Amino acid sequence: MKTGYLKMILMSMCLLLLMICIHIGITNPLDSFVYHFLDTTIQNYGLIIYLEVISVVFAPINCLFMILVILSVLYFYNPFKFWWYGWWSFSVLLIGTLFKYIIQRTRPDMSIDGYSFPSMHVLSVCLLVCLILLLNNSKSLAIISMLLVISVMISRIYLQAHYFTDTVGSLFVMGTMLQAIQLGQCSSVIHQR
């Protein structure tokens, strides 16, 4: 249980450090390098279409809909998990939204509305796959989930909707919240004994 707290503190510290680095501009060369690398590397028309489609399919509103469907089904099988995972999901999205409006980082492409940090696309898809993995953890599902998250990260950077560090920030938010729910589950198991 102590390692869970340490992991959560470490993720939170990484997130805080990243936000400070973004604020003072230290991350600008890294963000620029990653975008230019992807822009020069991704030349295949089929891959570009894939990145555009995956960005639309896994938009935050679509992920929210999928999360609500999963939670609705869960309500009939395990009402406790429905409430537990429902509040957790709400908390993850609320924290991501609060950071977005507190930080107010402009997007790489100014023609896209909204703020950039953290990437709600990446955070939403991470939340979706983590919820699925919390309910049914299998290696094949974990690999597919990891590939999906990486695809969404690449698509958001390539389409100039987010900087690389916005997507990493989403991973830190999700990592912190994942540790929090795992600690909560350990706590509830101990209290039930």
C-alpha cells in the first residue's frame, strides 16, 4: 500500500514539474522536435486518414458516451462498482477540465478552439481503456489499449491540436488517478475484512 502512495505522489510531482516547465517554456524545443519528427515521418495517406479518423472516433464526447454505456451495464451487475467507478470517472474528467481552464495553454494551431493542456482526447481515451481494464484485465486487451492511447497521442500532435507535453500531461493525470482508485480499492478490501 505504501508503494501505491509513493507512485501517486511521484505521478503528481511529475505533473507539477511538467506544468512548471511548460509555464516557463522549457518544453518548447521538445514539443517542436516531436511535431516536426511526426510531420516529416508520417507521409502515408492511409496513415494520415487513420489519425484523422481515430481523433474523431475517440473525441472526448464519444469516449464519455462509451464510458456511460459501460457504467450503465455495470449498474445492473454490480451497483457498488457502478458508483465507485462512476465517481472516479467523473473525478478524472473534472480534474482534466479544471487543469485546462486553470493553465489556459494555447493550442499549436490557433484556429482550433479551446485550450491545449492537458489533452482531453488522450485523457478520455485513457479513462475509457483503464475502466475496461479495471473490469477485465487481460494482456491482449492491455496491448490493444496501449496502441490505442499511443495512436490518439500521435494523432493529436500530428493534427496540431496538442503539443507532445499536453499528451504526456494527460498520462500523468491518469496515472495519478489510477493510483488513487487502486489505493481506494485496497482500502475498501481492508475495511471489509
